[in-house]
Amino acid sequence: MTRPGDPGHAASSRAALAPRTPVIPGTPAAGDLDEHPSTDAAVRPRPLTLRRRLLLIVAALLVLVSAIVGLVSVAVFHGSSLAGLDASLDDAMSRANVAIDAQPPGFPGDPSVEPDFILTVPGQSAGTLAALVRADGAAQAGYIADAGRVLDLPAPFAEALAAVPPDGEPHTIDVGSLGSYRALAIEPAGADGISVVLALPLAAVNADTAQLALTISLVALGGLLLALALGTIIVRRALSPLADVTATAQRVSVLPLDRGDVALGERVPVEDERTEVGRLGAAFNRMLGHVASALSAREQSEQKVRRFVADASHELRTPLASIRGYAELTRLHGRELPDDVVHAVGRIESESVRMTALVEDLLLLARLDEGRELAARPVDLGRVVVEAVGDAQAAGRDHEWEVRIPDAATVVTGDEPRLRQVVTNLLANARVHTPEGTSVVVALERDADEVVLTVDDDGPGIPPELLGSLFERFARGDSSRSRRAGSTGLGLAIVRAVVEAHHGTVEVSSEPGSTRFSVRLPAAERDRAGQLATR
């Protein structure tokens, strides 16, 4: 069991107050979970901006329309070309009927008759296939070569022609390596079950259809790229007012709106309020106007309050001094007064002293709020800290005090009495709000162009719910950080106000067994130059 001030008290306090989580068998420990962080942020898709969404929608619509137009065009062209080929096939069959009507030698009785008489009819085009298919399925086939010669068609190709039904309707067939053909079969009158088959190649129709599809695809692709380029320019110009709204909002977001007289002159340029973006810009401008009016009213109200506090504090100093003086005078003749009266006079004197300190603190805060200039002289913060710790040690002998001063210079530019008050208030805070035996360590160090003052104690700590308002005026802690020494609740508020007036920062971190106040102040210019010269 350790007590405040003993070695290891801070660590034992943290361990005692740390929440104990039961370990369930089969579940990973907390350290194991830290070793395997969630990958949700890594796999989260990149959000789409409004500009990208519009361009994607336009591109999708263009692709859809182009695809529909292309498919319909190709289908209509292919159907039209196929109809033309069927018409040519009907003409070829008509010419074949003329040759059949002429009763060529051996037809239809001779099974060895070749279909040459059909292919040699004037008007038949090169590449035409012809076949005579008998009732038993046997077929004699031939075709017109490129030079106009009639050649026999091999048996495997003839079988494809023989499979065409003699219904007088054109059919698409595949004739092996010769490709696709459009075939027509009929049974001439008096042909004793022999059917005549003619076929014209589909190669030209398919090539023209493929060429049309390729042309439409290239034109659609070029149109899509052109539309995206123009759409990017148009969308960027159309959404430029939104960019102005965003830029204005970002500029307003970095303005110091928390205090002082705020000049909120930022506005969004609006060209036409009849448009959606124009209405948005106008509404945003009206909102900024309302915010500016509210901030001005707030500043005027705060000025009145500060003026009242300053005037009241100034006017109260003289009456309080008179009360204190009369109380001291009465106490000097206390032997002539009853004991209860002497006690009452003593209480009046002590409360007048406390009231005077409160008035002085309020007057100082009011002056700092008004932005009054502080003295700007070199201040050896190390000397101030040593003297302040000596005073605190004399006032708090039941605490353990330690000072750590670096060899490097710790000179800042500022108002020495105010900076001394900062150190004194921090030490008084550590002394008053911690139990006997608490160890308080005051340290100074250089951090680049800043001088850092830290005050650490191993006391009970500050409740987490009070950390956010600790530097507010009249802020007081719970019973563990009581006002038993007459605290006014303004000490830390003065610390922050004075530090910020010196362009510095003050922070606090606390947990059971360890509380740290850190003050950062800019180092003096001469001190910085000396450090640079020694590097």
C-alpha cells in the first residue's frame, strides 16, 4: 500500500483504478485485437463527387443510347441485306426453272445427271451452289468458280445442300469451310421426286454487317469521348458556384469566431438567384449575415460585461481597502472588546482580504479580455520558477517539491509579474488540491523555439468530466480538489489568459496518480539567435 509521494504511487494508483475485463476462453485478448486492426478504412471505396456522378450518368446514358441505336441499325441493315440476297436467290431459282423447263438430256430419269445445266444458265453469279437431290437422299452438286467454270462440289458439302427442305423458303446453312449460305429448295413439276437446291453465299452480307457494326462502335466511342470532354467543361462551369460556396465556407471555418470583434465579410458571388445554385449561394450569404449580426451582438454584450466587471472591480478596491483598514485598526484595540467581537472583526478582515484578491483577479481578467498590451521584456523563466517554488515550499511544507532546470537558457519575452503569477497559480493549484505527502515536480526545458514549463504531481488526479472546463472562470473540482484554502476558481483562468496573451498554450492531462500542466511559451528572439549560432 503506497501513499501519495511514495515511489511508485502513480503506477499503483493507475493499476488499482484500471477496469478489469474478464477473459472469456476462446476470445482474443485486447493486445491481440490491437495487433490486427480493422481494415474497414482500407477497403472503403472512394466517395464519388457530384461532378463525377453527373459525368458517369451522362456516360451511361450515352452508352445505352448508342448501344440501342447501334443494335437496331445493325439488325435493320442485316435484315435488309438478307432480304436482298433472298431476292437474288429467287431470281436464280427462276432462271433454274427456265433451264428445267427446257428438259435437258437425261433429266430427270438419269441419276448421273449433273446440275451443270442449272449453273450454266446466263445470269447465275459466281459462288452459286446447286444440287439435284433425289428421293433416296443422293445428291449431285456443283458450284460456279470465280472464273465462271462449273466444278463438282465434294460430297460432304453436297450433304449440307441435301438437308435443305424443299418448301420454297430460303434457309441459312453452313457449308463447312465454304462458310454460310442462303439456300432455297423446290420440287419442279414432273421431276419424279427430285428437288433442286440453289444457294448463294452470305459472306458479303456478313462482311457488310460487321463493317457497319464496327463503324457505329467507333463513331459511338468517339462521340462518347467528345461528350465526356464537353460534359466535363459544362459540368465544371455549372458547378463552379458550388466551389465558390465551399471555398467561402472553408475561409469562414478558419476565422477566429470565438472571441473579439469578428469582421465576417466573406460572401459568395451570386449571378442569378433564379437558379438552384444561385438560390443556394443567396441563402448561404443570408446565413453569413445572420451569423455576423449575432457575433456583433455577442461582442457588444461581452464588451458591456467586461466594462462592468472592470469598473465594478476598480470601484470595489477602495471600499475593500477601507474595510480591511478599519478591521485591522479595530483588531489593534481588541483587548478592549469582547472575544466574540474580536473574532467577528478577524473574520471581516480575512474575508476582505479574500474579496480583494477576487477583485484583483477579476480586474486582471477584464484587462486581458480588452486586449491591453503587456510588458515585453526578457524574462528568465528559470529564475522565476526557482523563486516561485521556494515560496510554495514555504507555504506547503507537507508536500515534496522538486525543481528541474536545464543548462540551456530559458528566456522568454513578456511581462514578468504576470508570468510569475502563472507559475504561482499552478503551484498553488498543486498544493491546495492534493493531499499531504504529494510529490510536485516543476520542470523547464527547451523544445525548438519554445520554452516548456511542466508541473507534475502524483495526487488523486482530476475527474475526466472536469478536464474540459478546468480553465473556465469560477471552475472548481470535486471534494478531492476542494476550495479549502479560499480558492476563487479564477487561478487557472488567469493562467490561460496570461499564457495566451503571451502567444503561448497551456494544456492539462490527468489520471489517478499523475496530473500534468504544460505551458508552452515562445523563446526570446535573442535566445533563439544564440541557439542558432551554437549549432
